[in-house]
Amino acid sequence: MYVSKRQVTMQGGIATLVAIALVLWAVGAHMFTTVEAANLTYVKDTLSDSDTGSASNHTIQFLSPTGVTSGQTIVVSFPAGFAMNAFDFADVDLTEGVTDQDLVGAAPTASQWSAVVSGQDLTFTSGGASADIAANATVTIKVGTNATFGGVGNTQVTNPAGVQSYEFTITAGVADSGQTRVAIVDNVLVTANVDTTLTFTVSGVNPLQTVNGSPTTTAATSTSTSLPFGTLASNVSKTLAQDLTVATNAIHGYVVTVEQDANLLSSTGADIDGFTDGTYVDAPTAWVAPTNNIALENTWGHWGLTTTDGDLKGAGNDFSSANTWVAASTTPRAVMAHDGPSDGTTGTADSTGDDVGATRVGYQAQITALQEAGDDYSTTLTYIATPTF
């Protein structure tokens, strides 16, 4: 059979290809296979503040399919515009799952990672076999004052001035990489108005009620506009009371004061003086009877007041002890106070604590046999509730 030169050449080429294929099969063609990079998954960066130009913490998370082994690195590349403000390893945390990794600035041991910021890159380098990230492990990186392992960070990253989204690139080991974005936006100003509120009430108290631990219970029914002592008997004290409530949304609270226009006066010109013996006691003092000195008219009878609000928030002398009294006065006296919003109900009728929204004010009068006769002793009390918004 005749074979042309061309045919011979083609057959020789085929034979050569077959020979090469056999050699590759024999030695293993897999030796020429390249490693394919894997994508990081669940990649995100949460900012503590997304306002332009603001200092912010970063919490970066991702899952590494391949992991990071001894001597390899994790690199977080911050976009241009993010100011890396003199960070060191104390300002970052690296966590695998829930396990915090030991960080140093340089020259890590086999169980440590170094953490170094250079330019826009934050680079973690494994120091050895005991500092690795397992395949499919979740990695969390905290940057800023949210870094707390081994000490609290004191430096944050400053956001760019431009309103837009920025891409972060993360590489882990030699195979895994991924990207995420954050949006830098201007803060939103939210405005609203809340109307001011104030409700102040004065209510009467029935007989046989207590007030601020006084052993003398109320002798008669009072109303919101009257305190009817009736006939006073010598050497016998009488007590009346009124309940006060305040409801307000004043941020700094309120003060309630009371003042008299004069002593208890009779049309005859006689008066019942202020507690005690006309000295007009300012500091709450235990009740005592008038001393009944024939030469001193102001010792023949006196009257005073008390309150169950034991903490007047600096507005006056506190009634922190039970059964203590001061004189009624033409100068306003604080009898109720709070340093924030009040509900008009919180408080008790016989305590010495901070009555937030309700309190009881008591009035006590006592005379001796020398007190001048008169059937029309009277004075006018004025309550003033002053909120501070």
C-alpha cells in the first residue's frame, strides 16, 4: 500500500499526542492543577455611627470557608477616606466563634496574632500553629472602643466626609476573600413638641387621720378651702390636714410652698403666734406646748405645720424625722417637692420619704389658759405650685 508523506506526518503527530497523554496519565496530571480562591460568606461591617466625619467603632464579621493557618494573615482594607487614627493592637479584638484571640503588636508567639495598622490596612498575622482559624469558622473583628479583650480600646476610626457607600475588602489566608459595604449618611434631625402640663390639687382630710407620725390625729374634717379648728381648749393640741397632689411633665420637677398672710388674728387685736412661742422655727422640730409665761404674750399660744414629704430637694429644710414642725410664716415655706415629672399619686399620707406626686400637710395649734378670748381668729393660707421645665 502506498502511504503519502503527509499521511506519515499526521500519523506521527497522533502518535506523539498519544504518548504525551500516556505520560501525563502515568505521572498524574493533577500536579498541574491550581488552587481556586473561595469567597468569604456572611460578610458585614456594623458601624456604631454612620454620620459623616464622626468617630465610629466597626464590628466586622465573616465566615472563612478555608480558614487561616500558621503564618498566614487576615487583612481588612479600609477604603480611602476612613481615617485610621493611630491604632494599635489594643484597639482591636479578633474572635474565632466565641473565642478571643491573643493579640500583640509585633513578633507573635505560636499562640498569638500580631495586629498592625499600615495605611488603610489592618493586618492580623498568625504567629504559629496555635493561632489559626478553622475552616468554616465565623470571625469577628472589633475596631475601636468596642474592643474589650485584654483592655478597652481608646481610638476609633473617623468616617469620610462624603455621603455614599464604601467598599471594604477582606482577605483571609491564601485562598479566601470577600467584600462588604457601609453607607455613610448625614444624621437625621427629628423634632417634636410636647405640651407642658401641670395639675395641682388641694383636698380635705377626714377626722382621726394621721400626718407625719404625729400622735395627735386630725380633729375635724377639712376641705380644699378651709381648716376649721373650732374651739381650742387650753393645753390640748388640735391637728387638721390637707392632701396635696401634683401631676406635671416638667423635666426638673416642681416645688409647692405655703405662706400665711398674718398670724391667726382676732378682731380684738389678739393673735396666736408662730411655733414655738413666737420664734417662728424654720428647722423642723418636735412639737412642744406653749410655755405660758404671764409676762410674754407670745408664749400663750402657737401654731405650726408639717408635711409627709421628707425630701424637699433643696427647696427647704427636710422633714426627714416624723412628728417635726415649723411655724407658718409670711415667707413661703416648701412643703412638697420633686426633681422630675410626677404622676399626682405616688406618695403616702404618713411617711417621711420622697413623695413624688402626693403628700399630706398638717397644721397644729395649741393654747394655754392665758390665750386671749376671741371667736374669730383667722388667717389666709396661699399654696403656690411652681414647676421647672
